[in-house]
Amino acid sequence: MRVLVRAAAPVTSEEELGDIAEEYARGATPVWVCRQLLSAVGRGSPRRMSRRSGAMVFAQTFADLRLALRTLRRHPGFALAAIAPIALGVGLNTAGFSMFDAIALQPVASPGADQLVTVYQNFQGVKKRRVHGARRMFSFPEYRTLRDGTRSLTGLAAFTRHWTVTLGGDAPREVNGALVSCNYFDVLRIVPALGAGFTSATCDAADAPPAVVLSHSLWTAAFASDRAIVGQTISLNGRAVTVTGVAPEGFGGIDIAQVSFFVPLSMQAVLRPEDRFYLDPDTSWLTLVGRRNAGRTMAQVRAELGLVAGEIDRQQPGRTTTLIVEPARSLSMPEMRRGIFQLAAVISAAFGLVLLIACANVANLLLARGAARQKEIAVRLSLGVPRGRLIRQLMTESLLIASTGTIAGSLLARWSFQGLLALLVSLAPNQVPALRLDAGVNLHVIAFAIAITGVTSLAFGLVPALQASRLDIQTLLNRDTAGAGRRSAGWLRGSLIGVQAAVCTVLMISAALLLRAAYVTETLDPGFDYRDVAVVSFDTRGLGFAPPQAATFRRMLVDRLRGLPGVESIAEAGKTPLSAGDMQTSVRRADGEAWQEIDFNIVSPEYFAVVRVPIVRGRTFTASENAGPTRTVIVTEATARRFWPGEDPIGRTLRMALGPDRDTPLEVVGVASDAQVARIADTTTPCMYLPADAESADGRHLLVRSSADRAALARSVRAIARDLAPGLVVSVAPLEQNLDLWRGLSRVIAGVSGSLSLVALLMAAVGIYGVVAFVVSRRLREMGIRMILGAALGDVRRLVLRQTLRPVVIGLIVGIAAAAAASRVLESVLFGISPLDPISFAAAPLLLLAIAIAAGLTPTRRLRSIEPSAALRRD
Amino acid sequence: MAKGEHLGEFEHIVLLAVLRLGNGTYGAAIRREIESRTRRPLTVGALYRTLDRLETKGYVRSWFGDPTPERGGRSKRHFEIRPLGVRTLRASHEALTAMWEGLEAKVTRGA
């Protein structure tokens, strides 16, 4: 308490402090003391305070804050009208920033995460490169060179993206895991909750037995938290693997996609024997994470690793490598970060526009209030209060509104974020792994909230404060307050209305485009028949089947399924129509030079009949299509138009790239109708179909057209699969689900955009209503004079409306132009409609204009009830 | 009452407290007196603002006394009412009494 009293000494008077100290000595409570100190601040001795100008400013600021609080308490309607839109605008922006921060800016979940760095590479001059993941990743030999050559990192570890394998047991399931280097847990300083993790014995040696570290969540879910699990063997893809540890709770890797288990890199060949690239120097598959030496800066680490990368270049003449070394984040891949940043920019722009409308609304409110207080402010200025002091006082009020709005908005953001995340998770396809998203209140979010408070208070408070504090002798001397304030204030109000109208137009047109795109996806015909088709998915590699075994299993499964009641036809496909993920390769005409990217699918001959995509020219595949030296291909109509415009493509040849120096000829035997098989509303991207290789072990889907009940069919399929291959994980889903994924995405985007534009429209309408109401109330005397001189009520109303709506119309025109530029950004999600769709560009501005007219007409109804003579007497 | 010699309600109460407590009284005592008689809380800041105003108008005079240990070594500020203050109080009292005439019964009956 004594400290508090001493702290208040510069800004309170001696007698007050003495009284407070005396009462405290007599038993006053600390609460009482604080109240008294608050009441006394600012009344300090002018002589003493002038010696300490900081104390004077503090005292004045405190007094301004108290005055602002009192003002807002006395005018709760104004306070609510000002704080609510700011809370909404700030809430949206804070929620968006929290999401972006959680995805892209938060450090990884590891002790000392600020010392961790991720490493990727760009290289040229490499003839052939296989890619499992991304080209920027490293091969194992490249990783080893960097690991052994660096001194600026205490350790460099490697890990893969998540791999899906089958966990065997009583209830086989698919689980996602990561392959990691032996020093992975050491570099990250993650201590296993059970067991020793990976040691030299279980990891480094060439003949080390297969080992696995389970995640805590998998250990709990699949092994009932059995503390005796360490040392036991489990089955992964049909292989026996020894459990050597359990990771601590909450750790599922440092990537944003969490994993359920960790195995050494050397187990790549064990888990995927048909695809051996563990020691291959030409396969990109590893992401690197290292821990900086204390005392080494990022620049030093980059320089040293760059030198070590030179060693890799020397081993491959002609190669030049540049490394990308960045602080480790959950989302570390450069392309994905670029994508996220671009998406965040678009979303921030939209949310920022809503905040802009809110600020314009509040600025108009403050302008109106400033106009009402003109006399009071003019008197204060003429009594000698410095203009700066007055501006500071008005800005304190703005800061208080902004701060309160930020706190309310941040709370709103916190609650709505969880709901939004739950919504997105519910719409995500099942294949999406669990994501680590921690959007708590952290320094980033707090800093963002403080920054947005400052910016918004300046945005809506500065101009009205400057406006209100300008001394106008005319106003001081003249009792006539008609004219609704100075001309400059009127121009400002008009500009703010215009800005709101422009921003609202952009948001509404964007929402209209997205809503129309959502409607198109709901109603379009995708060009194939998805009804009564079930997709049966399985991966025989999950049981460790070799290719001949896999082919036998598939044949037996198809034979047994054909015998089920209701089954009409069955086809195999590498990718089902409209499923996530692309299969692409490069082709060119046999007589042409330029290679082109093309979507492709690998299908059995029955595919076109099952999904009812007609063959419009030529034929479908035969059963032994792959036997000859030249492979066959069926192209779509769009592909035929692209490569042989106006010609018959049957019998023509395409060449398909198999590697940098190899390609193979493909003879066109058929042309299939254009269908939206790769992306919704897309029938123009070239696509081709290759015949399925019966002997391949690759993951395949069966498309089963059946009139039987879906649930019964699914049960039968699983029973047959269990009978043929116990332990194989089989999923059965309707083909319609693929369409639902696109529809769901479209619905969410349209829903969010629609809600945003609705909020913007509401705020703009309220803003226009407020301005017109204000203008009417200030110009009643002028209206009275006009009506006495013969003007009809309708004429007077039209005059007010015309002047108020002029900036709205200007704003609409500017908004339409801005929307035309902005809609290009949305092109990738505008399925089936043009970014300049005329219906959207006409409907949205017309709707806004209608609402603006209605919002403007309502307050002018008041003119009906005024007596012209009574209006003349108004001051 | 001459023009300009107006007493607000609170100014009236503070002057009465200074008069009752006698010349030489000080802020804390005045505050305690007002709180106990009016039964409403009064902050130190509000009291001294009013006392400053009364001193500016010439109704009271103040001076600083010796510091005391129980006040953390700070001085008391003593007050005494001045003749102008007494006259203004009387005028204000007369005006109020004139307005109250005949109304006591109505107020006590709760009409």
C-alpha cells in the first residue's frame, strides 16, 4: 500500500495523500485506499507537476480516460453502437489470425523449439530424380553428407511425411506413421514416456531388428496403455516389429499432420519392399530438422550448410544446390507455406474489409457526435485549451472504444474458433490425418490484438477528432446550427458512406459468385453416373502381399463379388472419379515436340460401363491390352481436341514420359466422353485412361455397380475380403461421397462468404440509416423553410435522399470495378461459373442500392410529421 | 442574493461542515463529518476539488500545518471560513428556507 501511495505522489497533492495515509493508519481497507487514490489523481500541485511533464501527461491521460468512461456510461446506446461493430470486425480478424498463426507461425512442439531449423533444397542440373513427397526433399546419402559435415548444428535429423500402413491384430486398422533417423528424438529433445526409443543397437546397425516407437495416443487406443508393451512385437504391413518405446503424451511429430508411430529410416524397405529407395541417391523423400548450436546465428548456419551442400554438388558434376534453411514451424514445406500465406492474404483482405466498414460506421458516429458538441468544443478552444489536448481527449475516447471492442472481439474469436475448427474437421475427408492446431492466446495473438486496437482507433477516431477540434468562430457566434455542421464534415460523412458502399459491393459480389458456384456444384451433372456405385478400397501391401499374390487376391475377390445378388458389373481403377489427389504425367504427340501435363487414370475395361461414361469413338480396352509392344490409351474428347483438332484420333500415337530420357508410345484406341473425373466442373483439362496391369500390386479401387442395399453390400464385401485375406483393411463407400467432398467445400466457402457479406451489408445499411437520420435532424429548419416556400414533402425527401445516395452510387461503381479485379483470385473455387458472372455483378449492387434506398427513406418519414412553422423556430 | 454568489448543493454542505467544525479544521475531519451526517460516501478528490473552488471564490482560506508521522510525514491543510463565505451561506440558507416554506408537511407525509 505504501508503494502505491508513493507511486501516486507525483500526480496527487500532499494533503490528499496525507488524508489517505491517515485513514489507512486508522484502519481503512486497501480497496478504500485505491478508490481514494483514483479520485485524487490529476489534482496534483501544478507547480510540482510542471517540473515533471511526464507526470502531467499521465495525470491528464488518466483524467481523459475517466472522462471517456463516464461519457460512455452516460450514453450506453452510443457506446453499444460504437463497440459492437468494432468487436465484430476485430473478432473476425483475430480468429483468422489465430488460425493462420497456429498453422504457419507457431514453433514446433519441442523443447527449445526456437533453436530448431528445417532444411530443404533447390537443385538444377540433375538428369533423373524420383520423388516421394516433394522434389525439395533429400535422399539419404545427401542427408548423411549434411549431417556429418555440419558444425553449426548440434544434430541434424531426418523424417518423412506420414506413411499409411496396416496395423495387424484382432482389429486391423490403417495407421499413419513417420520414418525417422536414429537421432530424431535426441535432436528434438523428446524423452520417451516408456522404453529407450531408438538406440544404436536398434537403429544404426545394418542388421538391426525392425523397431517402432508408438505415439501415446496409439498406445492408449490400440494397446490399452499396456505398460508391458515395450519389448513386444506388433504387425505393421504384415511384418513383425518390436516396440522399443512410447512417445510422451501429446507428441505426434513436429509436422502439422500428426503421426501414430515412428520407425527408423532403414525400415523403408521392410514396409514397402517393392519400392526400395532407402540408400538411393536420386530419390527425394526426407525432410531435415536440426538444432542450432548456442551462439550460432541463422546466417552462420545457412552459410556453413551451403558450404557442405557444395560437397553434394561435387559428387554429381553439373549439379548446383541451394539450401532453404528456416526456423522450424509445424508447416515447413515452402510450397505449402506459400499457399497458406496466399490464402491468408485473401482471407485477411476479406475480413479486413469488414473491419473497414465497421470503422467507417464508428467514424460516422463520432463525426455526428462531434457536430452535436460543436458549441461545447468551440467554447473550450476559445477558453485556451490547446487543440492538441482536445484531440488527445477525443482520441482517448476512441482508444477506449477500440480496446473494449478488441477485448469483446477476442473473446468472440476464441469461442467461435473452436466451432469453426470442429466444422472444418467434420467436413474433411477421412483420409486427412489428425492436425496439430493450437490456437491459444499467445504472444503473437496478443501483439496482433494490440496492433489492431491501435490501428482501428486511429482509423475511426483521428479524422473525427481533427474535424471536431477545428475552431470555427462562425459556429461560436452563430446560433444557427442548420446546415448539419460544416461543409467539410458533410463531405467526410459522404466519403465514409461511399467507402462502406464500395467495400460492401466487393464483399457481396464475391459472395454472390461463391453462392452461385455452390449452386452449380449441387445441381450439375458430372458426366458420369455415381448412383448405385460402391467404391471398395484396399491396399494389399498392408499385408505384405507380393505382386502375384495381390493379383490373385484381386481376381478372387472380383469373382466372388460378381456372384453377389444385385451386382451388375465391377471395374478396377487407380483413382475413382472426383476423388482427392491428382495422377499426372507428361505426354506429347509422336510427331510433336512439346511435352504437356495430362491427368490420367489406370482402369479395367469395364470402367466406362460401370460409371456410364460413353465411348464415343473407337472401343474400350480388351482384357489382354498390355500384352503387345505398344500400350494402348483411351483419350477424352477434350484431349482429342487438344492434340488433333478436327482430326480422327483413333490409331494416332502419343508418347508418355517414363523418366528424363525414356518414353513409351501409346496408341489411341478409343475416345471417351468428357466427364468431370479430376475436378468438379472441369471437362477441359486433358485426361487419358491407361489399361490396368493385372499383375501390379499397387493400391486399387473396385467400382461395384449394384442395385442391392448399400449396407448389405458393404457387409458382404467385407465378409468376402476377410475370408480371402484375414487382416486386410477394406473400406466400402458410395461413389457419391466423392461428389459430397467438393459440394461440402463449396458450401463452406459460400457459407462463410455469404455470412461475411451479410454482416457487411447490415453494418452498411445501419451506417446509411444513421447518416440520413442525422442529416434530417440537423436540417429540419431548412426543410421547414423549403416547405413554406411551396416545396412538396416528396420533393424535400427526394432532395435529402439524392444527396445522401450520391456517394453510395459512386461507391457502388468503384466496388464493381474492384470486384472485377478481385474475383480473379477466387477463380480456383468458382466451379462452373465465370469470375465475371453477369448475374452476380448485377444482382449484388442492385440489392445494395435497394437496401440503401430503404435505409435512407425510413428516417425521412419523420419529415411528414413536422410543422414547417415549428421547424422554423428550431435552433 | 447578488448575481454570481451561488452555492451548489455540495458547496453548501462543505461550507456548513467547515463552519461546524470550526476554524482550523482540516480535510480528513471535514470528510468524516460530511460522511457521518449525510450518510453518503465522499472521495478525497471530490472534497478537495470543492474546497479549492471555495477558496478561489474567497469563501474559505487554507494554510499548511506541520507534518505528522501518522500522515507519512505529510502536512495537514487547515481551513477556515471567511466572512464572504458566511454571508453567502446565510443568503443561500434564506433562499432555501423561502422555497421550503409550507412544504415540510408534504414531504414528511410522503405525498
